[in-house]
Amino acid sequence: MILRYETIAALACMKSFLMVFNFVFWLSGIIILIVGIWMEVDLHKYTELSTQYSNVIPYVLIAIGGTIFLIGSFACCCTLKGHPVLLYIYSGILTIVFILELGCCVSIYIYRMKLMEGFDEGITNVMNNYHNKNSHIASDFDYIQHTLHCCGNHNASDWLNVNPPIIPESCCIEENCNTDDETQIFEKGCYERVEIFLNANIRSIAIIATIVALFPLMGLILSYCLARLLNKHKYEQMA
């Protein structure tokens, strides 16, 4: 009888821990989903400047975030119902999610290094095609120069090598400035500013992804232990 009460207490405790985990796991799915959407909607203005740009990573994050959101909802039902079979299935799903997230973390780190390698050439290509009015990248580069307070690739004089050699108004420190006056335009080049900006943001994304990737391991252990306890409790009731 004492063992049975101990098992019941352990079940209640394990269910509580697993429900807390399920909520955090579900929340992490929303965070990954938001990060993926942000990368695709806003961060791509910076990343597309690189010749190594790829839009695969944001879509992968969106897919993983959406999947975790659905799995987290399914996990709450599994925990409340307390069916060992469903919990074992949940453990298997968490194993797959852990492998996928781990692969995504590695991909982000590799992508970050490749992205940085292509910026010098990429920004030069954008500047050479800047006066092509059909290019949306030109307007994105204007946005970057204005937002990051930079001008040209390595400095403002890079615009003098473009045909025609005209420094755009997005280089102005204040609106409607005289771009022929060096004191009225940004001194720093965009290569350095973009590199610092993306290094900080993508490193943060990689760290978040790595931390989130550890969650499934915790859930895997909790769900497996709960399933074992449920089986033990059924056996004690039959005994």
C-alpha cells in the first residue's frame, strides 16, 4: 500500500514537471517561428547583400517552430490522458525534433561563416547595379546605409568607382545634404557595419537555437519516466 501511494505521488510530481516542460516547449516553438519570420521579412535586407545568401534557413526555422507548436499542443493531451503508449510516441517524436534542431544549429553556424565571406563582393555588385531602377536590392541598400549610418562598401569614396559616380542621398547624415561635401555624409563603410550587425544577430539566433535544441532531451526523459511510472502503477493496482 505504501509503495502504491509513493507511486501516485511520483506520478503527480512527474505530470506537473512534464506539463511545465510542455508549456516551455510550446513557447519555444512560437519563439523559433517568430525568429524565422523576422529573418525572412526584415533580416534578409542585410543577408541578401552577400553572394552566399540563401533563404533556406528562415523557412527551416519557420517549419521547425510550427512543428514544435503543434507537438507542444499534442503533448499536453498526452500528459493529461496519461496513456503510456502516447507518451512513448511523444518520446520518439522528441528524439526526431532534437536531431532536427541540432542539425539546424550546425547549419546556422556554417551559414553565418559562409555569409560573411560573400559580403565584400556582394556589396560591390549591389553598388555596380545600384542605378538599375528595377533592382529592389538598391532600395534595400539605401535602407541599410541610412539605418546603419554607413556609406559605400569600405568608405564613401567607393561610390566614385560606380558608373555614374554619384553618392546617393542615403549617405547623408541629415536630409537633403550636399553629397559633394565629405563632412555631410557618413564616413564608415557598410561592409564593417553590416558584418558587426549580422554577427551579433545571427550569433544570438544560433545561441537561442542551441538552447532550445536541449529542451527535447529534457522532455524525452520526463515523458519516458512518466510512461514507466504509469505502467508500474497499473501493475501495482493489479497486484
